[in-house]
Amino acid sequence: MSSYKIIWSKIDEAPELASYCLLPIVQNFTKGTSVSIETRDISLAGRIIANFPERLTDEQKIPDYLAQLGDLVKEPIANIIKLPNISASIPQLQAAIKELQGKGYDIPDYPEEPQNDAEKALQVRFAKCLGSAVNPVLREGNSDRRAATAVKKFAQKFPHRMMQPWPQSGSKSRVAYMNDKDFYGTEQSVTIEKATDVKIEFVGKDNEVKVLKPKVSLIDGEVIDTAVMNVAALRQFYAEQIEEARKDDVLLSLHLKATMMKISDPIMFGHAVEVYYKEAIDKHSDTLKEIGVNLNNGLTDLLEKLSRLPDDKKAEIEADIAKVYESQPALAMVDSRHGITNLHVPNNIIVDASMPNVVRDGGKMWNNDDKLQDCIAMIPDRSYATMYSAILEDAKAKGQFNPATMGAVSNVGLMAQKAEEYGSHDKTFEASESGTIRVVDADGKVLMSQNVEQGDIFRMCQVKDLPIKDWVGLAVKRARAADTPAIFWLDEQRAHDREIIKKVNEYLPIFDTVGLDLRIMKPVDAMNFTLERTRQGLDTISVTGNVLRDYLTDLFPILELGTSARMLSIVPLLNGGGLFETGAGGSAPKHVQQLLKENHIRWDSLGEYCALVPSLELAYEKTMDSKVKILSETLDEAIGIYLENGKLPSRKVNELDNRGSSFYLALYWAQSLAKQSHDTELQTRFEKIAAALAENETRITQEMLDAQGPPADIGGYYMPDHDKTTKVMRPSYTFNHIIDTM
């Protein structure tokens, strides 16, 4: 009977492990309807494998499912549930390659410093797997992200307990950012009136022209911009903040987005490592160069490559690294028990996940003694740092936020068709020498020109006109539906935002805005306005570009709900389909570590549960199958019961975990289906299933608890063994039998 497909993405880490338990439930509950649930492998390992078919056996090959889904999202039939995937850093890519090689896959090593054309080509090939390789391909629409009503009510009734008070005696913590020569200060922007192709050129001091990117095709109304990060100013900024942290006796921390901004931010991270450890690195610079140390990959890259040296030389460098800590300010720690600092690995502290924790923890981060301490949070670029500064200053003045009374902050985000910075990877360059980088159109006209010094970071971004118009319309739609003020976070002092403001003012009159509260504010003012409302228990819609969409949909959910994984993210695709994203995966690695250690997985699949509701609603709209509509309505009801009964996974071993939570979702969903009377066939079918699940509740939960405690073997991290993982994630024979025989 099935004819309409919902695609469930196969991804990485904890969300993927949880799918081993949840997906069989969903697939069996939807049997007998016009909907089928199918998977597509877009995991990091899957994408690597798909990239090298000529080196693999037929049994090892995996189709390029990401490319297939990239085509599907442009079709009206698209219905994709997209779980959070790894935005791979180079160390993660290398670890995944090593694991695949160990499993017999003939995947080449990643060439960090290519020595010839073949290695350069290989590096370009691997670039498809680095950073946010998935999201820009699938996000063929703008983002509507908010907490489901039941989730928000639950969070207010049972507020999370992670909030730490801001000290009444005052806090030394602050956000530090550059005042000049950053991306914000150097940005230029233009709107393309007529479709054209442009190229990006470097012009040296000798006027020799080198083409950095031969062709970028632009369409009517597209906004493009360029900006430069001056690395001399960046390094001076780092040095100044190191001195400030030493003087104030606070932790030093760096907050970037090396996963999404996979070219620019690792470079900025590397400069921070080099400035902080300058004394040791300068002393051993020749040796470190000889063994191929790449500081863009963090201190860990240096420490691991010391094994290539004789023992005495290795010990000497390790001692000099340790000596640095005697004179430099203490670093914020990622894992104090294992000595992992903020500067060890670029993807360990990601700004959208780390800064909400600073707010949540009373302005503090963890120190080497595993205690919370005031900190300086370095966010070099002013484009978004100022709004983080605003919330820290608000908390200093007014105290910690109260999850029981906070208003909700939802988001409408401009992200369709690789909008703005998150689509800039292929147009980001590190200047090899001083000169000029310029954007030239097909007629030879220079549209923008940036002076650069050696090592400076240049990037070009773009956003198309149709996504902007759709974004404005979506903001109006959400403001109308929620009867809530919608604030466009746009800064008229920033070149890019000035062009976007023109378009917002052009498109707003097209829509029915009568009676709506729609405003344009620069990020600092928008943050202060939003915070004032949320402290009063009032809701606000943030309408933002792509980066702020990412940042705010972690910041406010972490404060309101305790996690951003419980957010509902609906992406109405431009051509009529739907993409349903399921929260954030920033904590997913820690969840896997706990599973491997003690067979307890605390991943919260509430985001997946909630995403399935609108996915089924869309499926009903496309098929008009009343059974699908009932499945959606009863699932929504079941989620409310699940929350009311407090069946979320515990963080502690030998208590309810993700597997038990999914059992309870299945129980409540089956009971809701059994109670409804709109479809007697569904009612009769699920009366038996609900009865079986209820009668065996004690046995099922005990079977799941009995599995916990000992280490778990899933046969791999980036590419787990299917049979081993199934055994771990489906430990209850009783539950499996009921579900699999539906």
C-alpha cells in the first residue's frame, strides 16, 4: 500500500544509535498506510565511502545519498527527517578514515600539507566531507525553529536544574572582541542587478593576477559580500586578552565555529594556539615544522606528532609546553581530568554550544581543578560577539534566568540555498602574500576589492533573492500565527545587513502585516529587547540570518529547556516539500562515550519524536490518507503524555535511558491510537499492541535495565557494526517481539 516515502537520515554518534531503537517503532506503526519510512546514509563514514567508489569492492560501495537528497529537496514530494550529523573537523575526518581503513576500506589518508597535484586533488575531494557538508545541501528552504507547546509547558512545569546563580558580589567574566580589522569592520556588500558570473582574483604587489576561483554564477537580486580578518590584528587581540586574563586572574577561553566555518575558523584557532604557546613554539619551530605540526588542528596535533621524535627531544618539548602554563593565564578546560584545554582541539568548544553554558553556569567555565571560575570569552569577530556580550551583561545586572517563568524565543532563519557565511567555504582563502583580493564580473568590472596582508583570511558570501523574500514571508506568517512580536536582527552599520534591510523593507508590504509588531534592530538592541520580554514571561520571535539562526537556537533553548535537542525545526522547502530537523548534536560524543563505558545512553530523542509529527502532517497533505493524519494526531498526544509522566532519559546508569524512553513513547502512542474512534481498523490493531505493551511494561523496562552497567561493544565509532549495535540498542526481547510482529 505504501507509496509516499519519508526519508529518515542515517547519521552519526548518539542520534544514530538512538535510531536503532526508535526507527523500528516508527516503521512498524506506519505499516498499512500509504507512508513508508526509508533510510539514507549521510553519515561521515558513509559520505567518505561514497566519495571513493573506484577504490572499493561492490559490497563496500555506498551510493552518494547526499547528492540524491540534494536533488530530492527540490521536489514537492520531499519529506526528510534530518537528524544532527557530524560537521567534521580535520581530526574527526582523519579518525573516521583510520577506522574505515581498519575495517578493510581502501580509503587514502587525508593530505594535510599536499606536496603535489595529486595530493592537492585529494584534499579537494575530501573537502566535500569536511565541516557542514550536509546542511547546505539539504536546506533548500528557510528555518522555522521553536519549542513545541507541550515541550515548553513541560519545561516550565518541571524546570531543569542546571542553572547556576550569577554571583551577587559581581563577576569578572566578559566577552572580548576586536574593535577593528575584523570581518565586521572590513565587510563590503553589493546587490547584483543582473545575472552574471564573477571570479575572485588575487593581485600581488607586482600586479600579477592569480585566479583564486574562476567562476561564481550569480542571479538577479543576489546579495554578495566580502570581508577580511587581518591576522596581525587578530594576534594582537589574542595577546591583549591573554594579558587581561592574567591580570584579572580569570580563565582564558576561545569560542569559534570550526565545524561550520571549516576554512576560516581553524586558521583563527591556530593563531590563538600559536600566540598562547608562543615561547615553546618559537623555540622549537624548526622541529615542529619538520614533523608536520598543523596548529590549526590544535595543541593535540602537536602533542600527537611528538611521537615522531626521539624520546629525549619529545620530553624536552613536552616540558617546554608544560612550562608555558606557569606564566600564562589558566585556560578553560574541556576535560580537566584528562588535561584537555580549550585549545587542544578546534571542534571541542563550539561557540553556539559553549556560550549558552557560560550564561547557564553563572558566567563561569571549568578550570583545571574541575571547579567553575570566571572567564574571558574571546569571540574575535564583532558580527555576533556583541549580542553574547549583551546577555552576559544583562545577567550580571539582573541575575540568572528562570526556566520556570521565561518566555519562549523562537526563530525564523534565513538559510536556504547556502545563505551567507555558512555557504562561504569554497570562497574563503588565506592570503599567500600581501596584495589585493577582488571580485570581478563578466564585463571586467571590479565589484569589490579588499587589501590583504600575508596570512589574512578573505571570504565571500552570497544569499539569493528568492530565499530572502520567502524568509520575510515566513516571519510574517509566524508573527501572525503566534501573535508575537517578530524582530529582524539586522545591523545597519554592517554592509551586508544594509543590503538585507533594503530587501526586507521592499518585501514586507507584499504581505498582510496589519496588526503585527515587526521591527528591525541591531543584534545588541534585539538581544536586550528580547531579554526584557523573556524575563517578563513574554514570547518573542527572532528573525535572523543563517549564523544567528544557529547561535540563538542553541542559546535560548539551553536556557529555557536545558538542551537544544528538544527544539522543533521545520524547514518548508521552497518547492513544496518539507525538511524536519531534530535538535542539536553537540553533546552526542559524550553520550556515545557513556554508552561504551557503561551501556547507558542518555540521548534525548524528543526532537525526533516532535519532528515526526509535522512530517506525518505533511505526508497526510500529500496523500490524503486519513490513517496518516490519525498517526500524527495521536503521536502529538502521546508526546504530551510522555512529558507529563516524566519518561525522559536519565543521565545516570541503571536508570531509564533512551531505549526505555522510546518504549514509553511507543506505549503511549499505541494507547492513543487504541482510544481514538475515527478509524476502527487502526483502533482494533492497536488495542492489542497497547495491551501487550502495558501488560509487559515491568518485564520490558527490567530487560532494558539489566543490560546496563558493563561496557558496550558496537564495533566502531564512525561506522558501528549493524548487528552489534542492534543488540546493544534493542536489549529487550519482549519489546522487540511485540514491535517486530505488528
